[in-house]
Amino acid sequence: MCAPKQHVKPWNKLERALPLVFQTRYGDVPRCNSNGSTMRETDEFKYFAKSGVTNVIEELS
């Protein structure tokens, strides 16, 4: 188990990482995610491995 980072809400980082990977993989964000279309990558993949997020997207697609 990893020690928590101060002032970082990991669920927010993951919530941003998922549509970013989805958009990269499929060319657009999911239809019902209107907020994700203007999202740009910041530090989400500092906390979550891009390959792990990609695997989750592939498993659920």
C-alpha cells in the first residue's frame, strides 16, 4: 500500500485520467461526458500508470 499524498484527491485524478485515455484510444470522449471534450492532460499520469488506465478502458469496452 502506498502512503497518501497530501492535498491530492486520487479519485479526481482517476476521474480525469479515464476520459483522457478513452479519447486517445477512440478519438473522442464517451458520449455522455460533455466535460471531458475540452480536458487536457496535466499530472494525472503522475499518480496512475497510463497503461493501467488503458487496461481498465479496454476491459470495460
